[in-house]
Amino acid sequence: EAEYQEKRLLLAFVLSAAILIAWSVIFPPPPRQQPPAPQPTPESLTVEQTDAVEEAATGETDEPIAEDPDEAIVEAVGGVAEERVEIRNDFIEVALTNRGAAVASYRLSAYDGDGGQPLDLVQAVPLSEATLPLQLITPDGPDEALYAIERLADGVRFLWSDGRGNSVSKTIALSGRDYGLDVEIRTTGTMVGAAVSIGTGMRNLSESERNSRLALWGEGISLADGEVERYKRKKIKEPRIVAPASLTYAGFEDAYFLNLLRPEGGVSELRIEPYEFAIDEEENGRVLRMSTIPRRGELRGQLLGAPKEYDLLQEIDHGVEETLDFGIFSPISVFFLKALRWIYGVVGNYGIAIILLTLGIRILLFPLMHTSTVSMRKMAKVQPKVKEIQAKYKKKKSDPQARAKMNQEMMALYKVEGVNPMAGCLPLLVQLPLLWALYQLFLRAIELRHAPFMLWITDLSAKDPLYVTPVLMTATMWLQQRLAPQAGDPQQQRMMRMMPLIFGIMFLQFPSGLVLYWLANNVITIIQQEITLHIVGERKLGGGRKAKKGAKK
């Protein structure tokens, strides 16, 4: 009887299912109401499109658009023709293209390119492998599909599907009143394994920038697993694949700007691929293509294109501030940067601010320089006696005991004469961190980019086009050596006499702001040197050269 009851229960389930299916066929549900067409584009959106594209974007075509981005796009969806949508705020002007649903240009409103137009962080690279930021990279190459466009209040949603279970949804919107774009990408089917491009290189370079030996242009950078890694485009010879446990950001940087993808969730891979292309018949360019593969086919985060301005990066935080690297003496560089900006707020000219900052530093260092100059002068006076001791042991250089005795006699001489051989070097060593901190500051401070000084110097971040300041710097360096007390053996002195020429050649290509600092430093040092020699009474003998001749007598 129990078996009979089970059969009856099974039969009841089958009959109930049959009745429900028959009812849905005979009496189908009413069709689902379609959502209204998107509202007209707000003022922040500017669309360049043909009449046919306008019809497609307003939903007056046969191509359906998915109602909910969280649901998979089942039917075929795509664009009719290529079009661009611009979104902007006070800081950025971004052009989005529906071909590949990518960023076609990323302009910074407050910063100019060489032509005077807003600077564009997207580099034009004449390669079939080149990709735009947020463009997908499939096994067949960069995604070139035309996406349907759905406008949002502060951005755009791009939709594509082939109707066979493969789909892409990209939502790109302004992050607010800052330099970023909020990004959300969802893929299904075969598109799940596609990489998301961060870009191919960063910004188009002028000829002077390409020829600069000091500049860093379009270099890769990432913060993965708590470590900052930099990828030099000239050193990356083969593609690299990184599988980080966590990726805070990855993208591009140069001396003054950055373009980063900041994923909120994890990524399975970070790819860095080198490419070469012809700039002209005689010159080849080299770029990196960087991309990430999201986990489970979904990516949320921010695309950030911004200037490497110290206060801004500190405000963004989360490791982005580490992209502005002043080196081992970074705290000193930051202090000098704040001082430079304060002086600029008073005088309104960064060239004058550099000179005044240099003057302030030299005044603070004057006691050290005074001690060094006096010590070197004393060393110069005892040089004839030092040479006599060295001549006495000239034939016994290979004898360790003779060399030890010679050193003992020299130390005894220094003690009698009241001379400390290290007293002239130590003050200079103390100054080295300050000099290096200033060197790094003038190479990387975006405040000096396109900042004019006077006359022919219209950009303190570029070299002097007439080479006047490097020549003056070389001349003042030579004069400083001629007026300074001479110490050391003749071979060392010959080497030191070559230094002004060597530095002059090096500084020909240096930023004019850095050369201006070195020139001002030389002039102020010469003045301080003369003050010291007058204090100790050396100049009463008629100058440095006459005093030296008198010492020889």
C-alpha cells in the first residue's frame, strides 16, 4: 500500500506540472514594459555623432540595450557607428570612444602641452598592438567592437553582446571634483579572460623631451604586495607577467605626471609588454603596454590621471604619494619645496625664488664654509713642508715601515701647525645631502614645468636654449677654484682644474632651473669665500695668487 501511495504522489506532481505549462502557453503574461529612453545629455556631456548614431543612442533602433548591468546581456547589443562622448569637470576633460569602450583622451585642464592646448595623457602610438586605457585585450588582439552607449548623470555605460553568452558592460563616470574616473567592468563568456589595458605609453613627447637624458617618460610603475616596482621602458626587453596577491595600483609615470589604474578588488595578473615603433626615418620609439586580468571577469576601481604635485599626492594617499620620489634625502627636498613655494608666493617668479632660496641656504651654511676655507688655507701653507717629508721617503715607497714613519712625521707636523686634514672635508660632506636634495627637487618639481624666469628662459624645467647659464656657471666655477686656497698634490690640483669644464658639458642639457641654482650658488660662494679671506687677513697681501707666491718665498 505504501508503494501505491508513492505512485499516486508522483502522478500528482506530473499532472500539476503539465497543467502549469499548458496554462502559460494558452494565457501568456503581458510583455514587460521597456524603460523610457535616456534623458538628454547633461551639460557635462558633449556627444559628437551623426544622425544615425543619435537614433541608435536614443533607443530608436532595433538593437536592444540591457536594462540592468548586473544581469548578463542575453541578446546581441552593439553600436551602429563610431562616436565619442566627452565628460569633464574643473580638473579633467576626458573623451570616451565606443570603439572598444575606451579612453581616447585624458586632458588635464590646468596643464598645457607644448602647443598650448590642455595636456593629454594618452599617447598616440602607431602600432596595431597599441591599446587605449580601459580597452580589452583578447587572444585575437585589442577589442575593436562598437559598443552601445547609455548615458548616465556623470558618465557613460558601454554595452556589447554577441547574443551567444559573451558580453561586456563598462561603466565609466567622473569620481567627483578630482582627477579620477570611477570604473566598473563586467564580462561574461569568452570575454572573462580578457585583459584590461591601462594604456600603451603615456602622453606624446616633444623633441626636446625625447632628447633629454635626465627625463623619465612613460615608465611603468606598480604598487603590488606593498612594494613599489618601477619598469624602465628601455630595460624591459621581454614581456613580464606579475601575479600579485594584492595590487594597489599599476600604470605609468614620468617626471611630472602619472596615469594609474587603482583596482578595488584583486587581479590575477599584471602584464608589462615592450614595443618599438618608428618616430621618423632615423629614430625609433619604445613604449610599454600595461594591462591587468581581473579575477572572475569583474573589475571595479579608479583610473587616475593627475599631476605629481606633492600636496595632491599626499591627499590621495594609499601609496600614490610614493610616485613622487625625491630620493634618500626626500624630507630635505620636501622642506626646500615648501620654502620655494612660499618664496614664490611673495615674489611671483620661480627663477627669483630659486636665487633667494639659494641665498638663504648659503647664509645658513656660511659657518661651515668659513671653517672649511680657513682649514684649507692652513693646509695650503704647510704644503711645502709636507712635500719635503714626502721627498725624504720618495725612494722608500714600497717599504711599509718607511711609509708608516712618513705618516707619523706628517701627523706630527699637522699637530705642530694646528692643522686638521679632515677639517676642510667634513663641512663639505655635511653640505652634500643638501646639494643632492636640491638637485632632486629641481629635476622633479612640477612647479618649475613651463615656469618662466626672464628673457630667453621661458621654461625652468627645460634646458637653456642659448646655453648662456651653463657657460656662466662654468666660468664662475673656474673663478671659484682660482680664488680658493689650493691644497693637495699637483696631480689632484690638475684634476680639480678640469672639473669646471666637465660640469659645464654635463649641465648643457640640464634643466635651466637646476643650472640657475648652481650658478647662483657659485656666485654667492665666491662672495662668501672673499669675506672669509678678508676676515683671516689673507686679502691684505693683495689677493689669493700674490699670497700664494709670498708663501713660496
